Amino acid sequence: MTGNSGEYGFWIRYTLNVSEDGYNSWSGVWCAVFKKGEKPLGVCRKFPLSDFHNINKNFLVKIGEENEIGENRLKGKINVRNILTEWEIEFEPTGYIYKHLPEAAYYLPLETEVLSPNPDLKLKGYIKVRNLETQSQIHDINVDGKGYQTHIWGTKHAFKWVWGHCNVILDENGEMLEDSFFEGLTVVAKRGPIILPPITLFSLRYKGKNFDFNNFRDILFNSAKWEYGDNIRWEIRSKKMNFNLVMRGEKNNFIMATYDDPDGEKAFCHNSEIESAEIEIEIDDKKLKLFCPGTFHTEFGARAPLEYNPQKFIYE
């Protein structure tokens, strides 16, 4: 779950990692908070597999006694090295599923698959972060904003990836668009020693109407360029409908999470929920320019940390 509320962004995860050898299997609860001008703060509490429960009757995932995500609510309470983080957020389901990949791809033996059961949510609740050692409040967030839920599963993370989402989008008059979001993904896969060319898939929902660029044919028309170093930038283009998106990020906004693949290899995910982007698209012979001002969610994943040594999650 990612979201924005006022000057804050946040990223909450409930994860399950089952290793091939059985020695590094665990379930995890993660929470990161982002605020412009401040270093992000992220904590992850690791639990044994026996503390993970998936109740299928009505979607409900529980980890430990106090952490769960269900059909219309998520909550958590974790103490990681004397940083106590707790949250409770309610939402109404979007009512439709967004599939990042072409429908046929979900029937292929891919290493990683992804979809969003709720790509455009209204969120209400709170997030509180407290330093127990100093008895000081770090963050006290009244969540009243918009967010996004996604589900990722598979046997291995991609070799490299760039992801982006925004559902707080403004038009040229500064008015927020209703029932609108952008969702995009650039993936670089590796098969044995061969690194494959990047594939970019994305969609724009504009005032309730979907403009999809994520079927097999679109791959031929989509392109992407990215920088994730001293300069952070992701640009997507498509010849279809003259689409162009440019995301510009600030490296100090990002936090790095370390992921464990089932085969023991590490992946490093660099994430921020408060970047900015501009979108240009031609709809019905009219050129539109849209803006995501500090509300663009993005991450860059790779097999090595970025060289500028970003802020890291705290684990326990």
C-alpha cells in the first residue's frame, strides 16, 4: 500500500519470503514515511513463518498479533530498535482490478507477476511513529488522502525494474482529476548470462476512461530512459497517442529496502512516494498536460545498491 496525505507519503508492506533451502524464510511488516525536506524513515519487523496467516474466505492477511490487511482496512504496530510505528487506515475497494501485464502473460511461467486489486483508493486513518528511547514523537500523521494497493508474487525479483504510480493528478488549471491515475513499469529481465532489452508497460486512466499501453503490440511502440544516481529521472514515451511522461526525483527522498529472493540472491529496491512528474497525451485530437506535484510514487530495483548510499530501512 502506498499513499499521500498532505505533505507526507507512505509505503506499507506485508510480505512473505520462502527460501529454497528453508533457512531464510520469514514474513515481514514494513512501514516507511516520506516528507519533503526530511530524510525518509523506514522500519521492518521480521516474523517467523508461523506468524503468517492468510484467511481466504474474506481476504485477510495477518502477521503476528497486531498486523493485518483486509478488504477495506490495514493496521499494524511494530517496534524496531525502539522506534514504535503504528497505523490504522480504512479504504473502500476501487471496484476493479488493474493488470500490469497482458492477460496471456499471467498464464506463462514468469519469475515475477504483479497486479493491483485497488489502483485508486481514498484513505482515512493515522500513522504514528515514536522514539521510545527519547520518548519523542517523530511523526503523527492524520491520513486523509489517496493511495494504491498492489500484489507482487513469484520465484524471483526482476534483474532491474522501474515502477511509477500517481492518482493525485492535476490538470493545467491546477484542479485535481477524479477517477484518474497513471501506472507504469519498465522491466529488465535476465536469462542465464543474457540481459534482455527493457520492456515498458503502462496505462493512464483519465476521468474514468482507460488508455492502455500494456499489451504485447504496445511493447513495440513504448520506450523508456532512466537515471537513478545523482540525477533521478524516468521518461516514458509511446508513439501511440503521442504519450510522454517525465518523472524527476530528488535522491535524498529515497529509501532502500533489501529483498531476499528464494534462491538467496539479493535485490535492492530504492523507493520514494513524494516525487513529481509531468504527463503529455493527445486525446480526441486535443493535447493535454497533466501534473503530479510531489505525489508520484516510484521505485528503482537492481542487484546492487545505488552508489550515492541512500537512506536504508531499519530491521529487527
